[in-house]
Amino acid sequence: MSEPESWRFDTLAIHAGQPPDPATGAIMVPIYQTSTYVQAEPGRHKGYEYSRTGNPTRTALETCLAALEGAGTGRETYGLAFASGMAATDTVLRLVGPGEHVLVGDDVYGGTYRLFQRVLAGYGIAFDYVDMGDLAAVAAALRPDTRLIWLETPTNPLLKLADIAGVAALARQQGRKGNHKDRPYVVVDNTFATPYLQQPLVLGADIVVHSTTKYLSGHSDVVGGAVVTTNAEVYERLKFLQNAVGAVPGPLDCWLVLRGIKTLGLRMERHCANAGRVAAMLAEHPAVARVLYPGLPGHPLHQVARRQMRGFGGMVSFILKGGPEAARRVVSRTQLFALAESLGGVESLIEHPASMTHASVADSPLRVDAGLIRLSVGIEDGDDLLDDLRRALA
Ligand SMILES: Cc1ncc(COP(=O)(O)O)c(C=O)c1O
């Protein structure tokens, strides 16, 4: 089955990279649970030699991810799957050498900050953190040796936004300056939005990174990561690194992500609808000091969200008037919202970033308010979710 150029998102999500199995007609991609492949003579094989280098189930996932992020770019797009979001991030950072600079958003997943500061900075890479929503600040922080601009939008956990096209334009401008060998690549961690809500490559970014653990797989049953790019040279280097470093996902994990992606559009619609209702309820609630959600008109970059996103996503953060004590009480009191790390599954989760997902940034400039609560709003009945939160806040 060829993939017509005209296929739209939900069709690509179900079919891209997944023709019926030519051997049996199986409609689902088989889980090729094999480490190696028989060769007719040395070097003569059917495209696969060893499963760290390539595996057909992984190929299906990589092709599907490339199709979803690449649709609308009008360019060839390449996908690579990894064993976790952090493995994907680490592999992209290997594009940067000692003595070079990476400009990072001032709100990112705590594990990303930990990797940058506590691992990679030790190898001589310099990191600076800036509000990616402030284009003047980004322009001022760029250096001649900046290799990557790394941003999340929306961010974890503060739901800050960046104007992706604006940052991409600054990166291109930087490349036109005489003293710059290569322009910096713009990397967007698109985990919170997913390609259903936002396509950074269409907006001019060079590389997209995902924790597929989250919305893409969608069922809290697998850990995985991905990288997608429109740059063939970057892809070749990252593919080499994927094999050389070896942080690859197993075939069953790839299959789980592929299965999750089939319902991505439907799930994201419900996540957005439920999260919008939760954000509106919290914004009116007397116990709540502030709600952070790109869909609220009061969000500082709400207009950017309207421009570059199809919907505002399923993540909502808020700060209670009662501070850290109240926050710890509320996260322990909900019934439907389970107290757990991670996000993006069908079930609703609640967490306290300062002591959980973002404990690793506690003593850093990225530390989060101890009164902050983060919700991953699931796809249960919206009324039940509102009732649960109202009870916990009472
Ligand atoms: C925005 C974001 N990026 C990357 C990661 C890391 O992904 P993983 O846990 O799959 O390694 C996470 C995990 O929470 C995340 O929220």
C-alpha cells in the first residue's frame, strides 16, 4: 500500500509505514522479536542485519513518526526511535562538541536540565537558559558558537510558550552573520503538544524530540523516545549515533507506541476538551491563585498558541493560595486524578513538581514554586474529573 501524498493526519496516524504484512496479510505490523537476520552471503540480506542497527517494527514506527511531524513541510522527513525521551535528547546533544554552546528554554523537563548540567556540561558544552517566549532575550543570548536552540513549548511544568517560527527566524538570521560557521539548529521538544496539535518542522524548526512515553503511546504502558528532522545530513549523523550509542527501543515497545498513535487525534481532542473545562473551573475557584494553561485568554502568549497550535493540550498547572502545604494536601486527596509522575495517558494524573518530576531542579534557576500542582487531564468523563478536583479543593 503506497502512502498517497494527500493523506491527512488521522489517516497517516493509522497507516503511515504500516502496510499489511506482505507474508501473511496481517493488518497489524508484526512484532519482529529478533536480534539478528539471516544473510544469503556476507552483506547480502533483506535490509536488516542486526536489531540495534534496524528492526522492521522500529522502521514502521520511525516512518509513521516522520509522516506525522513532516506532513505539510513539503520536504522529506526522517524519524528515529529511541529507548526513552532522555535517550533521544542525549543523542541529539551529541551533535554538539566541547567548547560549543546550547541555548535552552528557562523552563524544561527536570530530567533534561539534569542531563545538560550534571552530565553534558562536564564534557565542556556550555548551556545558557533564557525565556524562549521573549524573542529579544533569545536574540541577545545567541553566541557565534551556539549549535542548538533547545526549547519546549508548551513547557513542563509551567506551560510557557515559545513562538517557534520567531525562534527559527532568529536562528536563520544568526547563520547569515559572517562569524558563524553553521547556524544553530532549532530543536523543539514537542512532547506536550504532539504533532496533532503542533508541527514545529512546518514552523521552521530543524529537529523535533519526543518522549513517546506520553501522548504518542498514550496508555502509560511503555517508555520511549523519538527524533524527527527534515535535515538529511542531521538524520545521517543521528542514525549513525543511534546505532553507535545503541539506546534503541525493543520491537514490542515500538509496537505499543504504533498502536497508541492510531488513536492520537481522537485522544487529543478529548484531552483538550477536558483540560479546557478544568482550566476554566480552576480559574474561578476561590482556593486557586493562578492557572497556567495556554488556552486561557490571560496566558501571556495565548495569541501565539492560537497561531501555532490546533488545540491547547491536556496539561494544566496551577498554584494554590494556601502554598506548599495546601498543594501537598490536594495532590493526596483526589481519587480519579492519580498521584503519579509522567503524563499523557488516557487516565488523569496529578503531581507536585517541586518534590516529584522537578526535584532535580530544586537548587537551580529553574526551580518551581512549591505550591505548584500539575495535572495531566485524561480522557475520562469531564464531569467526573471536575467533581474530583472540586472535592479535593474543598
Ligand atoms: C517534556 C519532556 N521531555 C522529555 C521527557 C523525558 O522522557 P522519558 O521519560 O521518556 O525519558 C519528559 C518526561 O517526563 C518530558 O516531560
